[in-house]
Amino acid sequence: MPLNIDWQQILLHVLNFTILFAVMYFFLFKPVKDFMEKREASYQKKHDDAKKALEDAEKTKAEYESKIAAAEEEISVMKSEAGAKTAEERNRVLEQTRADAQNILETARKRGEIEHDKIIAEAQKEIADIVTTATEKIVLSADVKKSYDEFLKSAEGNLKNE
């Protein structure tokens, strides 16, 4: 053997190395590789789930924003309708109040006219009574001038009393 190389030992070492490599590959490298792939798949799944959840949340947010905008628009329409109804009711009540006030004024005028006519009638009755009394006194008394003076005095007295 030249150089004192034992080929048999070298082949045995190569065989041992090959066996060790195969055992390590099947018992260590492959399980570690499978574990790393599962772990990577798990993180990828979590990432995809989070991305999907974020998209769903954004979609839900957009839906709520559109619903809020629609609700605000509906509220504004309802406010304007309520304002119109309030104005309409206010105008109706105002017209009713004006009509009632007009009726009250008409009634007061009629009562005033009735009272006025009544006072005029009473005054005319009193005047007629005074004239009748004065006429009786004139007719009954021979002295016309004295009767005329008494008539004027009694007429002035009645006017002062009123």
C-alpha cells in the first residue's frame, strides 16, 4: 500500500457517513422541514384570515357609513316635513284665532248696537214722557209762560241727570 492508505477504512468511513447522513435526514431534517412548513402555513393562514377580517371590517364600515348617511338624509327630510306641518298647523291656528276674534268683534258690535238702540229708545221714552208731562201742565195751567219755563227747567234737570 503506497502512502499507507487503507482503502477499506476510507470506504467504511464513507459508508458510515452515508448511513449517518441518511439517518439524520430521515429523523432530523425531514421532521424539522415538515414542522417549518406547517408553521409557515399556519402563519400564512393567520395572515390571510386577518386580511379577510380587515376586508370584512372595511366592508361593514362602508355599509354602516352608507346607512348613517341614509338615516341622516331621512332625518333631514323628516325635519323639513315636520317644519312644514308645524308651519301649516301654526297658520291654521292663526286663521282660526283671527276668525274667532272677528266673531267676537262682530258679537261685541251687535251688542253695542243693541245697547245703543236700547239707550236711544229709553231716552226717547223719557223725552216723550217729559213732553207729555209738560204738555199736560201747559194744557192744565192757564199760565203758558210759567208752564213753558217749568218745562225747560224739567228738561234741563233730566239732561243733567244723564
